[in-house]
Amino acid sequence: MSEISTIYTLCESIVKLRTNLGITQSQLGKRLGVTRAAVNSWEMGLSIPQLKHIVEMSKIFNTTVDGLLNTSQRVVIDITDLSEKEQQAVFGIVDCLKNKAEQQ
């Protein structure tokens, strides 16, 4: 992926994820400690957010930095608060769904 396409993908991702979350540019800016104009500039591809803002946006949007940059189709679910038995159950469900998808 070229640098230009990565920047374009980041712009699109910020718009899409912010919209899906149902927050305005101003609300996102407030959570990040930047202005609405800064968020608008990122979304239009006029500037690039600092790494600390990319990391914080990934947390706000419940994705990874890779996900924000759209370099991966992975979905991350935090199950660290679950017991080991509950985590194993989640892994079992995921494995079952993967096997079902492969069979189709």
C-alpha cells in the first residue's frame, strides 16, 4: 500500500467510523483534545493526525491501528476481563464459526 493510498484510507476510515459511532467532528475533537477543524482536515486529507491521535482514535472506535488504517480485516474483541473458562468458550465459538465458513 502506498503512502498516498494509506492517507486516503485513513481519511475514509475516520469519517466512516466516526459516523458509525454517531459522533460529530466536534465531539471527536473534544475527546482527542483537538479542534473540530483538525478533525475536518484529517477527514479531507489535508493533514495527517499525530500517531498519538491515531492510537486514541483506534480506542474510541474500538478497532486496532491496523483496522483504522484498513490494513487488516481483523476484528478485535477485548475478552481479558473474562475468566479463562469463558475465554476458552469464546475461542471455541470462533473456531466453530471459522470451520462453518470454510465448509460453505
